[in-house]
Amino acid sequence: MQNFCSKCFVGERGYTVYFGGSETSAFLDAYLPEYPADKWDKIDSRLYWMHESLFNAMLDYVTAHLEYANIRAVRADKHDPLQGLDKLKPVQFFKEERDANWIDDVITNRSIRTFYQPIVSFDGVESSIIGYELLSRGTGRDGGLIPPVQLFQAAKARDRLFALDRTCRLEAVRNAGGLDDGLIFINFLPTSIYNPVHCLQSTVEMVERTGVNPESIIFEVVESEEINNMDHLRSILAFYKKHGFRYALDDVGTGFNSLQVLSELEPDVVKLALEFCRGVSKDKRKQRVARAVARMTQELNSRALAEGIEDRDDLECLRDLGYEWFQGYYFGKPEPQPLRVLPSWTA
């Protein structure tokens, strides 16, 4: 373990660590006596309390040298180290949380760049750009781009999904001002919004400041986990609708976004899941799903959008199945500047 001088220790922040199963804590008995006695405590052969700095050093050691699956910890005060033992978590959780602290700088400094991917209308003969999906990328200290998956994984580890989602949403609205009257698709995570009136008011204010027409903004429900509280989601969507916005449901046809969810939410735009778009021209099963989603969309008087389009055959197949709007690399990748003219092969 790394050595720490006594000046590094401030306050009484710390963790109680439990070594379960066959995991041994013997290595701690050799290291801990090197540090000030008031910064650690051996409660019994399996339980230790240690200051935050010592805990972080231990994390690096056990995750590199031990089978740490049975080592668990909980934040605890030195004067009451046994409180909260019913909330013990695997030490890997704390390592991921610590290693993701860079996301705090991204959020604080609003180090978010907006990329634009065209949304296209195709009538069977001609294609035209009708809007853009505004996608967020983080910017690291070295100026490099951080992909959205990495951003949101780090935010989840740090319990900062609300702050990151809000930052990305506001930056997208801020950068939507120069898109004229086209449609603007902006993603949001409904589970990161606690109270729509309080959490989304800043979004409304940003729209007003930028002068963007609210009716051109389509907020896209992006959720990788099951939405257990449909009433909460409805309250968010009702808030958006009240302020003149529209909303889309993403990844329909797979996972938790079933036709049942589609019928309950009645979105303005329905985005067929990418996995049913790619290769659909050669796959009867995908065609059945795509057709069912398109039919339900039409019954709801919504717009059907297919994403992930990469070749002409899939584009024409989906058009024949009832899709009007399209998105994918066939038309254009996400770029730091909005594409104004489609490639010649899309005509």
C-alpha cells in the first residue's frame, strides 16, 4: 500500500470494511500499524474501520492482488463504525465510483460538445433533411472526445445522472439555435428527473433565451432499464407537452419499450429499434416486427422513424413497411457541424 503522511488525514471520513467468505485480512495487520492509530481500527478479525485515504489505498491493493468478491464496505463514522452494516456494498462499487470522479469536472465545466446527425424524409424517390438529433460527447482534459456510454457509466457510478443529463440537455438546446425551423431531437433520461416542474424549468428557460420554437423540439425518451413508474414518466411528458414540446419513444420493439408501452405513452414520434432496421430487407422476422410497430404508430397518428440505416435495400424496405423518417450512416454520421446537403447517392 502507498504511504501517507499524517498531514493527509483530515476529519473522520472513512469506511468500515468486511472480509467475508475465505477472504483474508491478514495483509492489513502488516500495513496498518505504519499509519497513525487514530486513522484506523481493527474491530475484529473480519471488520476494520479505516480513513478514506487508507481505504482508497486498500482498494487498489485488493482489486489488483486478491479475489475481492467477498470484500464489502460501507461509509461509516469512526465513532460509530458498526452503523450501516446492513448497507454493505462490494468494494468494486467504491473503486468504480472513485475512478469515475473525472465526470465531476465534465459536469462542473460543462465540457460537453454537441454533434448533429440528420433526420431524413424519404418518399421512395427523393430524400431531404427535416431535422437533426443532437448528441452529446464529453471533452477530456486532453481535448479528446469522451463517448456518451462512458459519460453516463461514470455519472451512474458517481450518482450524478441527473446533473449530467441536465448538462447535456441544456447544451443541446443552447446549440439548437442555428438550426432554423427543422426538427430538433434531444435525448433525456426520465429516471434522472425527480420533479418535472423543478428539474425541467431550466430547460424551458434555455429554450426561451435561445428563441428556439418549442414545437420544433422533440424530447426523446432514452432508457436502458425498465421504467417502473409510468405515472412519473407521464408527468414528465405532460410537462413537456404543456410547454409546447413533443416527445419520441426510442428503441421500440425491443427490451422494455414494447408495443404496450407505445400504446400507453402515445408519443409523437416512434423510433424503431436499430436491431430491427439493419438487415431488415433480408430478414422476415425483422420485417414482421417493423410492420407491427409501423401499424401501431399509424393507429396513434404518430410518425414512424427508422434508425441505423446503412444501405439502400433496408431504406426502401422500411419505406414500404410504412416508415416516413430515417436516420443512419447512409445519410450521415454525427458531426460537430450539421450536414446541410445529403450525399448524392441518397437521391
